Amino acid sequence: MRPQLFSSTIYVRIGDQEFQIPRDLFNNPGDSPNYFSLGFAIFFSTPTDVFPGLNQRTLLRPPSILPPAVPGRSARVFADLLHVLKGYPLYIRNDEHRAELIRDARYFHLKGLEQKLIAHHVSYNPTRRKREIVIRLEDVRQSGIAFAPDATPESSSATSSAPSPQPQTQQPPQPLQPQTASGTASGSGSASIAPSTGGWITYQRPYADSAPSELLLEVSGSTTTIDVTFMAPGRASARTQTLALGHASFSGQTKARVASLFQVIANKMNVPVTQPLGLLMLETGGGVGRLEPSPGNSGISGERVRVRIADDAQIVVDGKAWYGQDPETDEERSETERREGKRRKRRRTEGVEEDDDDAEWVIERGQWRIRMQPAAGGKMEAILCAVKLEAWSGERARNASRGFLG
């Protein structure tokens, strides 16, 4: 009788509604074991507790059994999850609806379904001849991150020795974790085997994607600030068509997530981690674990991450499209310099003469590619390459975008 119970249809009460769930709905990768399979294994492992009076031989019929109940979950949301599991497309009404679906998918341990529900967009870029995936920073899982070196004749020998990205559909998706005292992932070698050529970071959703795609990382919430150095007119690199360079700093949870992401990238490439251990050892009870997560501790970036803005990026600053020139007019610039006592000078950075008329942008929403390229000393460095940015350059522009509560 017990084997029949384990293979039969699942009866369960979610909220105020009862459901009959065919067990084959959980055959998709990542969806088993789950809340129901694990729960029913315990439920039917003690038949004397499940069937009161079963040990009495004078029963005229088998005792009744009530289906398990989950009163704290929504029947409406669970019905939507079953709709997706059955193979039907689901219309997600808004961000709140998506958050409800993902929250309950996690509650019931449907990890494969969760990856299908997170906000993302996969497409083919005919210009770059690559598949791309846009995904939010908070939805990135470390098992899906990989490095794809540039496909050039000079790097063919390096790429042949580097491990190629493999589908990781059998490993549970792990969220980006804060840095640990060891600073490296378990099983990674101590010697650096980072390729000598540059490349791009790719991503493959666990259980959901069959192949990796070039990662376009979306960061929102006005937690990114970049100082922009505009290239002098006529001085932009002809090869990269770089319009501006800069450095990005992050705040709040975004800073911790970027630090964790860079740490995972460094671990995947076996890049040595740099930690200020000497200073920390001076503190009693101190340690790396108590250090605030920072991109500067990843080994592939400084405290402020390098940023590159090329002419193919779509940039909107203070509600107006930006095409590479200083957004201020000469009159506005003169007024700004008079008011703030700003001095202008010329300098050379990376062998390219620039106009050191810097500006600071707060990024409301941004999409970035992550470029890995060799830096001084044979190390690898992460560079955020802008794809699409919505920014404001002053408090007035930010206030103009505010809405009234009424």
C-alpha cells in the first residue's frame, strides 16, 4: 500500500483550496526534491500516526485521512505555479505578481521553476554575433557565471587550455555569498591560471538554459555613482570609440552583491585574492570575515570599479540623450566653474589625452557588460562597459523626477 501512496496523485490543501497534483509535474530539472516529495516521505513513513486506529483489526473500512494543508500560502499564486509547471505560458501582471510567484516557488523548493520566473531577457545580437541575457544583479547565481575569452588567433592557444563553459543544470543555484576568510572557492587552485587574453563574462541560468549567453547585468535603485571623464574632442580612441572613462562606486546591498560577484569571477578564473590581512591582524578578534564586502578585495578590481562608455551605449542624462560630449554648454560651464571654483586641466590617461572636465552621474538604472582584460603586473581586471544608462547629474534633476504621493 505504501508504494502506491508514494506514486499516486498528490492531494494537498493550499490556503482555502484543495489541489490534485500529478507527480510527473515535478519531473523538470531542479523541481525535485521539493516541499511535497520530502513532506510526503515523512508523512507516510509513520503509518500509525497517519491512520488513527489502523492497528485495530475490527475496523469495517480503512480510516479516513485528511490531505496535508499549507494554510499560510495563497491558493491563487499556487494555481499560477501549477499553470506554468503544466507547460502553459503565464502572463505576469506586474513586479508584485512576479515577486509573489518567486517567493512561493522558493517556499516549495521548485528551483527550476524559480529560474524561469525571474525577470530576464535572452536574445541574439546580430552585430556582436552572440546570444545575450539581461538579468538583474540580485538574481545572479554563482553556478551560472563563466568567462569566455576573445576568439582571436593570438588567444587560440590560451583558450584551448582554458576550460570551456559547460551546462550546469544539475547543480543547485547558489546565491552570491559574502566573501569568506579563505577568499577563494573550495577546490580552486592556488596558482593563477587566468588567460592572458581578455574576454567577457557569460551567464547561464541553472536548470533553465542549455548554453551560456553574454551577461548584461542590470543594476537599479540609484545605488551606483560614477565619475565621468569626457574624452577631449577628436581624441577618442579610433579602435574602441571610447567617449568617456570613469570609476563606479556602489552603496548598500549593491556594493555587497558586486563584491560577491567579482569574488565569484575571480574564483572561476583562479585569480589570487588580495586582502589587507596585516591591518586586520592588529585588531583583537578581527578577521577577513568581519571586513565589509568591497570590490577592491576581489583581486580583479579596485575599490572603485573602472567604467568605459563607448559610442554604442544608449545614455540618458537628466532626461536628455547623451552622445559623448560634455552635456554642459560653455556658458553653463563657466557659471559652474565660477560658482564651485572648479579648475580645469589636461592630463593623459592610458595614453589618450583627455579633457579633465569631470562630472558625477548617479545611475538610476543601468545595464553593463563585464569585460575582463589584462592589467599591469599580468593580472586580470574587471571593467564595466555601459550598454544602457539612465542617470542624473544633480539634485535638481533628481527632484524633477520625483512624483507626489497623491
